[in-house]
Amino acid sequence: MLTKRRLLQAFAATFCASVAWAQEAPRSRSAPRAAAGSAAWPNKPVRLLVGFPAGASPDLAARAIAEPLSRLLGQPVVVENRPGASGNLAADQVAKAQDDHTIGALINGNLTIAKLLSPKTPFDPEKDFSPVSLIGTAPLVLAVSGDAVGATPEELLLWARNLGDAGKYGTPGVGTVGHLGMELLKTRTSIRAQHVPFTGNPQVIEAMLAGKIQLALLPPGLAKPHVKSGKLKAVGVTSPQRSPLFDELPTLREANVRGADLEIWTAIAAPASLPPTAVAKLNAALVEVVHSPEVRQRLLAAGWQADAGTPQSLAYRMRTDTQQLGGVILMRGIRSDA
């Protein structure tokens, strides 16, 4: 794992610059060539564990790829929901699997900062997984109260800053990407709003509509209808470029907020013990599936931008996310009991 000193150094080094993963990572649609003998894998059904209930966005991403992946691999890919501990329960089962036929559809937190948030986490994201490929990414929307003063992103950010310590922002829990992203954003904008955790994003939106909180980072699919109706206002999205999930919204970069690029993502990872030839074969199949027009549309409908590449590019993203969000965790002293 990265040490506290190294994390703080990495975070400080990027304090004034944006971490633009999509531009910097060695991305490619081409998978590494599988070595001879990999055709023997898989020789039985593949279990695809998801750490959230059926219908949750990571579950929808997993189900979008399962059937076409089954056809390419020549074995059934069976989605199994193992909800609990923000996805860490399923992640732990993947990390400890010994059958070479168990993989996981895991999210940012499981594959990056889980151990930094809680020493109780029973797996090490850096050591216990073989990264395979991203499935999809999505930005977050910086949303503010519908009665916020201003129309442009710059005016809305000024309104949020002027709230001072009296302002409140909501998240679906301590240590979530929405929480860490807001704390990162505060360091870039001089916003001082205080954190109020809820049990999920729907509850965050309810609190915003009731006037109990004033800000939140929300998934585009949840924010969009309320922004369209005028009940909430949107400052911008946290991705480096505008998103097809909410393409009329500007980026925070366009409002001169630098160094706060952030995306949520889901990816396929396998146990570290899975042979490299099997990882290569799985990656090749995933890249073909995710970039097919049918699956791209299914992912978009589920709130994801299709995004697949090499195991190396996923490993790179895991490292950069750990540096960026790990720096926030250490600077703000954030801990989770999950």
C-alpha cells in the first residue's frame, strides 16, 4: 500500500493541476495477446460477483455485459449479487477466491481507497486483485439548491462560497466518492459547507428539496430530472470533458475549477492468483463486448459511459485514484467503520 507520506506528497504535487486520467492513462482498445494454452480457460461457468443489490448501477453494468461475454468465452457468466459494506463484501470474496472462475464487477472505492478508509478492510486493493478492464465511467454533478442565487456556474459557486460554515452538503455516506469529491472540491473553491451523511443519494435529494442541505455531488441520472424541473440547479460535471449522460452541462473546468476532476467507475477485477493468460483472454473479450454498439447503449441507459481498455490502464487508474482520494482522506482525517 502507498504510505501516508507518499500519498500526501502525491496529493500536494497535484494540488494546483487537474488529474485527467482519460488523457494521461495508457488507454487502448487492444488487449494483450494471450499466451499459448489460455484456450483452456474458462472450462466451467464464471461467477461475476456484484457488491450491490439487483437494479443498482454496478449491477446493471454487470448484467449488460454478462450475456455477450458468455458467448465470447464459451461458458455462462452468472451474475451473483453479494451486497454489503459498500461493495467490500463482494470484493473480499473475489480477492479470496481460489477456483480461477470467480471475478467481480467492483467500484472505485473497492479497488482504491478501501484500506485507507478502514484498517478493518479484509483485503488489500493493491495486492489482492488482477485488474482486467473498466466497464464504464460517469461524472458527478455538482448540484445546489433551486433557490441558489445565480445562473452561471461562476455565480453559483460564489453563492456556495458565501454560505460559509453555515452551508451543508449531503452524501450517501462517509468515505463515498460523493463525500471525498466534495472535500476535494472544497480545497479548490474555498467552499466551507459541512458534511451531512445520508443512507443513499435519493435521501440526499429529498433533503435538498426540503431545504435541509444546499449542495451535493450527484450521479447525472438522479440529478437531471430535478435540474430540468428547476427544483435544483447544476453548476457542472466533474469529468474533464462534457458527458453524454448530461451533455448540456458544462464541466467544472469551464468554470475555472482546476484539480477537481472526478469520476465514478465500475470495473472487472479478478483474484491476483488468476493466471495472466486467463486475464488476457478475459480482457480481450471484455473490450470487444463493452465497445459493441448494443452494450454501449445498454450502459448509457444504465447511467454509464462505456469505457474499456487494457489491464495496465485500469491499474494506472487505480493508482491515480488512490493518490488523489487517499490524499483527501489523510488531509481531512476521514475514517469509515464499513
